[in-house]
Amino acid sequence: MEPAWTVKAEARYVRTSPQKARLVVDQIRGRAAGEALFALQSTNKRVAPIVEKVLRSAMANAKNRREADEDLLYIAEAYVNEGPRQKRVRPAPMGRAYRYQRRTSHIVVKVAQKGAEE
């Protein structure tokens, strides 16, 4: 069943690889918002506070735009897209250079309210 409305928050150009961010986002998808906050606070990953900030922003957006009840909010969608890559060069032996990439992510969290049929 599709929710009547969803409210979105997004963090763009986060300096972490999408693969690492997806590990954290996969843990909270489909959960209640309060339960997801607790899960993020107890997750020992560097990106977890960033995802928590995005979730709190989505919850605040729902409260301000839709006057939603925070206890009824759940995560309707949560995903991580790949952002632009910064291409860098590292010195290598014998005057050579090794190229590497610094990856960025776009983290998106959408929340909805249970029983929000209008």
C-alpha cells in the first residue's frame, strides 16, 4: 500500500563511498522513525551520524509541512546514490603516479505517516 504522502530530506556530496553508506541505510529502511534513530545511534560506522541527521531533517520536514505525528512516522524510502568522484594522484615509486578516486554520496530519506490516507 502506497502512503498518501511522503516527505524527503537529502544530504548531497557526502564524502564517503556509496557502498559504505548503503550498509547503514539498509539497516533502517522500512522501520519506524524512532526505532531507526535508536539503531543509528548504536551503529558503529562513520556515516551513521550523517544518516541520522538526514532522518531528523526528514522528520522535522514532516512535522512542519504536514503536521505529522512523530510517533507514527516510518521510513518509506531510504537510498544512497553515487555523487561525483574526485580524481586524485598519489606519488608512486620511480617517478610514477597512481590514480585513485575519492567517492561522494547523495543520501536520501523519505518518511511517511502510518494511516495517512487523505
